[in-house]
Amino acid sequence: MVTLKTENELATMREAGRVVARTLAAVADAARPGTTLLELDTLAADLIASLGAGSSFRGYRPAWAPTPYPGVLCLSVNDVVVHGIPDGRVLREGDLLSVDCGAYVDGLHGDAAVTVAVGAVDEAAERLSRTTAEALAAGIAQARPGNRLGDISHAVQRVARAAGYGQADGMGGHGIGWKMHEAPDVPNEGRPGRGMPLRAGLVLAIEPMLIEGGGDDHRTLDDGWTVATLDGSRAAHWEHTVAITEAGPVILTLP
Ligand code: MF3
Ligand code: CO
């Protein structure tokens, strides 16, 4: 069921979004050659707690997952698209790292992701990440009353395909609020003018995942979580939690 949020709920979600944004900034700053993924997860866990929030990810178990999620971040390196589990892996110069974080305040959630360069990355990686951020911005720009869900999906798709990138098949964003994953699903492909009408009070997590090689295929590794490209090509992931208001889209996951 799709629920619309009140002004009070939006204000609290803004607080949760602020925690997420500050955590992503701190992790992006700490993601240097030689740092392990577990060190980043610990840094994030401590920061979220010190800001008086809870982790949306740790212990979360969607129906398809074999185990509760162990981390507070998803850390997805190079050919990992999303849901990479923080482990002892050491980051190396040139790695492309996607960082996904969720936090809640008073039961209301925020969810966002950024892709960061570890040290200097090649121009192709810069372009992949930049285009994914542009796809997100294009989707956000459509998140206004009077439009439909398909307008968001189509805007994301257009940017991704025009640049020649693939998109992880069947994966996308979601409604968010009292639960991290709420209705509706927010596909990264769709037709303009189709789908659910967008109304003020609807809050959506919009999250394009672009694949460098142009293919859409991916697989889930044996841990049941990690999603990687089938052909080993690199991926980028950007996400914001966005409130639809009468005045247009308001990004809740900003510092
Ligand atoms: N942004 C991710 C998503 O919406 C966060 C989920 S990670 C999980 O799928 F570990 F919490 F499941
Ligand atoms: Co999400």
C-alpha cells in the first residue's frame, strides 16, 4: 500500500536523511588505498550511533535474502553492482566503490548511495559514475505532482541508454518511510506518462545502477547478497531519498 507522509513525518525523514548524508561523506573521505571495507563499516556504524540514529541495514532481511544483512553499509567494488558485504578486502588505487547507507530516526528511514573513486581512477570510471549521478538527477527532476511514476523511470533510462550503459535488470528504487522498502517499486526503465500518478507526500528512493559494458546481466554470489555483473564490467550506483511536494522534488538525503 502506498502511503503519503505528513509534514511532521517528512521533517523526521529529513533528520534521518541528514544522518545518511553525513555518513556517506565521512565514508567517501575515508575510502583511500589501504583502507579495508570493514574499517569503513565500523566508521559508519559509530557515526550513525553518535548522531542518535539506527542502521536501516544491519539485521535487515528481505524475503529473498538467506541471512540478515550483517553491515550498516553496502560496499560494492568495481564489478559489484550493489549489496556488497563489508569484509577484510583492502581498497586499491583505481577502485570504483559504491557506498550505500540507510538510517532511521524515530522509526522513519532515509536511504542513499554514492560512488567514489579510490585514489585516481581512469576516465572511463569517472564517466560511468558521473553519468549514473546524472541519471539520478534526471529521475529526481520528474518527481513532482502531475507526473507519473513512469516519467521518473523513463528519465533514468534515457540518460543511461544514451550514454551506452547497461542497467541491472529488474533492480530499482522503492517507496520509503516507516519501512525502508515500501510500495511502490521505482523501476529504472519505464514509459513516460504511465504508471502511478505522483502526489505530494509520496517519498521515493530513486537509485540508478549503471553497468559500463552496456549489458544488463548480473548474478548473485554465494553469500546470497552480493550482486555482480555477469561479464565483470564495472558498475556505479547513486541514490537519494526524495519527497514529492507541491513545490517539486525535495531531496531528504543531503547534509
Ligand atoms: N539501497 C539498498 C536497497 O534499497 C539498500 C538495501 S541494503 C540491505 O536495496 F542490506 F539493507 F538490504
Ligand atoms: Co534503496
